[in-house]
Amino acid sequence: MADKAFHIVVMETFASLMTAAFGLVAALAWNDAIKTAIQTVFVNNIGLGQFAYAVIVTVIAVVATIIIARSLAKMKAAVGSQEVSGEAQAVWKK
């Protein structure tokens, strides 16, 4: 049982790291493209363009995070970690 608990902790940590890395990569990849598109649309209103840019990047990050969290939840359900969750934390503290 402790082996399953450790596996869940490792997967939770891995999912967190993946989420952070994906957010950074996505932000860097889309940065110039979105800025260029918004500057084209909002030529005279830079403030509104920056706001639109922030909203678009935030939506992308939230959707990616939800997808990763759901994948982790499905993996936990497949392993039966609902009972393991508390034990996983205990294993991590050891």
C-alpha cells in the first residue's frame, strides 16, 4: 500500500511540475504572436490591447491546468487512491 501511496505522491508532484512548465512554454511561445495580433487590432488603444492579451494568456493557462488536473484525477481513480490520499501524505513526510 505504501508503494501505491508513494507512486501517487510522485505523480502529483510530476503533474504540478508539468503544469508549471507548460504554462511557461505556452506563454513564451504565444507571446509575440498574440502581441502582434492585438497590436494589429487595437492600433490606437494600447491599454485595451494589453488587457486583451492578458485575458487570452490566462484562459489558455486555465484550460491547460484543468486538462492536467482531470488526467491526474482519472489516474488516481484508476489506482483507487481515494483511500490512499491520506497515506500518500504520510509517506511523503517520512
